[in-house]
Amino acid sequence: MSATTTLAPPARIGKAPVGALGMLAVATGALESVVTPTLPLLQRDLGMSPAEGALLSIVLLVTGALVTPVAGRFGDRYGGKRVLIRLMAVVSTGGLVSSLAPNLPVLLLGQVLQGAMVGALPLSFILVREHLPAGESKVAIGVVSGLFVAGGMAGTLSAGPVAEGLSRHWMFALPTLAVAVATVLVTMLMPEDASRRADDSRVDWPELLLLSGTLVTLMLVLALAPDAGAQPLALGVLVLVLTGLGTAWVRVERRAASPMVDPRMLARPAVWKSCVLTFLICAGTSVPVYLLPQLFAVSADEYGFGASATEIGLYLLPGAVAASLAGPISGMGARRHGSRAVVTVGIVLMVAALVGLAVVHGEIWHLVLGKVLVAFANGLCVTAMVTRTATSVDRADTGIATSLVLVTRVLGFAVGVQVSGAILTAGTPAGADDPAESAFVIGFALAAVVTALSLLVARTMNKGAKE
């Protein structure tokens, strides 16, 4: 059967179901972010080497990049609610495993399962688009995106105090409990999925395996790239494997009757421009996200402030508030003025903040203000990109299209963090504990240049939300 068979029009939802999706976004954002600020503590508790700590830092990103497009496509085919609930069952299991983990291998297993949480956003967008009119869906997507960012910042701020005051086990257990509660609310409040086409029920497993292999290999290449000089052979082999898998995947997709990621979708201006912009903006954003806590912690006897983990969390709190506000503001701005205007404002604001951080960073309020501006600008841009992509494709492609943007966000962030770490390592004198101040200046300035380049793409966007 080629036509869509729908028993009834999709039910329109009110504020309560959107609120449940927002609560789930907060919970998953918090669970996603607890490892980064507590990595030194986890290394001490579990006796991890720096290499093992790096592996723990990226494993969630790897599985997130893998699961997100798959979850988006399955949501398009089988229904957003059905797939979201099952995905959150996997995430809750991963959170439970992480909270009970006695050693590194078990914690890695928990993080692999938790990585499925990144797929929650495109599934939420499917539900919003299915049950709300176009104008309201833009605002709702902005709200959910903003709350996910806010949840990530909340997790970053609270993980250290919870781990130090209670234990590392509780910093996983508490957000996992919130995920479970939010999933129950979504189950109760969200209408059932409309029926899908019968010919969409097939799963092309070779296609799925090639996509998975391509994404995993790409993340491994990004993880090894900063140490290319130490292990060039391994990196070269991975690049060759990535090239082969990527080429095979494109060929399979082009021949598939119902491709998981239609290459023609990637050729649409609204999609590829959103992906390029998201990559550049998130690569630029991730630099201050990584560098600012390091700069706060530099000894006060040098050029830093000698801040403790708790103090750093307080300094980052205003940025968390700004990030949570940016999502809904971006959604309303895109609805009224179009995505291009919102993205342009965000890029200009972020470039100004990054240049300011490179030039002036001698007082704590300089860094706090810079973080607020960067967090707010990033929220404006990424939410506008996701909203624009979601509303520029057919409803049946909402999940996979927004997944592409979210995977690009993960890749941009991974590249920015890796480059930032390499800059600090190169800028640390032999025998010194802290990098030279010039390393931070170079990092902020480089991020400003990368972010400014995104204006070249933004100016080609149509003024409206669609292309």
C-alpha cells in the first residue's frame, strides 16, 4: 500500500504534553552532562589513566551520534511516541548501570546505553510537528531545545556537589530517576501515534550497519586526530576505513527504495546549510565551554583565579540561565522574523563575545559575561537551525532531517574540544602545571574566526523559515 492510511487526524496537544517533553529534555540533558565536570573525581575513584578518562569522555558522544539518525528515521516510520518510550527505557537502564558501576568497564557499558538519549530530541520534534500547527510547533521546538541545553548546564553545575556530598553513584541516579518520571508523563499525556504506511515497516539492515559503522569510525577519527603524530598509522587506517564505509553507504542509500537517509535530502539548501552552520557555530562554542573552566582554575598567583569546582559551577550558572532562555526566544524570533535574522544576530553576538574574551579576561565578571553571551547566542543559532530544518521538510522526514543537524552539533562540539585541548597542551611549558595565557587567547581568537566564517553561509539563507 503506497498511500498513507490514517484512522483519524492527529490529536492536537496542549501545554501539558509539551511540558512533559520539556521535562524529559531537562532530564536527558542533565544525565548527558554529568561526566565532564567530574572526570577528575571519577579518575581518582576508579583508578583510570588519562587515556581511559578520554575514552569515557567520548563514548557517550559516539553512541549518541550513532543512535540519533537511526532513532529519527525509526520515529518517522513507526511513530515518535512509540520509539521515544522504548529509547528512554534503554537510557534509564544505562543510567542505572552507571549509578551502580563498581569499575570502569561497567561504567563504560552504562555510558554506551545512555548515549541513546541524544535521539530523544528528534523524536520530540516529530511529536510536536504532528500534533501542533506550524507556528506553534516552532515555539514548542524552541522550548524543548532550550530546556535540553538548560538541563545540560544544570547537570554540569550539580554533578560535582552531588558527587562530593553524596557519591558518584548519586550523580547518575538522580537524573536517571527524572528521566523515568518524565517518560511516564509522556506516556500518559501524549496522544498515540497516527498509523504509518505499511511499506515503511521494513528495516534495511545493511544500510543501518553501514551508517552505524561510518558514524562510529568518524568519531574515532576525531578522537585520535590531536594525537596524529603519536599514532599516524592507526589514524591513517581509520581514515581509509571511514572513506570505504562512507562510499559504500552512499551507494546503498542511492539504490534503496526507501533510504534511511536520502542523499537527496542532504542536497537540499535548507538541510545542508543548517548542518554547515551548526557545525561551525558549535565548534566555536565548544572552545569557551572547554577553556573557561580551565581559566577559572588557573592559579591566582599567575593570571587565573584559583577557583574550586563549586565556585566554577557558580560562575557558569548565569550562562545556564541564558541558554535556557535562548531556545524559546529563538523559536518566537524565527516565527516572527525568519530563521536567517535569528541566526545572524546569534553569530554576530557570539563573535563579539569571543573577541572580547580574547582581548579582556582579567576579571571574573569578564569571563562570566562572555559565557552568558556565548551560551545565549549558541542557543539562538542551534534552535533556529533545528526549527528551520524541521519545518522545511515533509512531516514524514522530520526525525531524520533534525537528526542530521543534531549529529552535526555533536561533531562540531567534538572537533572544538579536541582542538582546544591540543592548543592548551601545546601552550603548556615543559614542567609547568598551567598553560601560558597566550594559549587561551589563541583559542578564543580561533573560535571567533571559525564562528565568523558561518556568516558566509548565513547570508545565503532565505529570509523566511523555508527554502
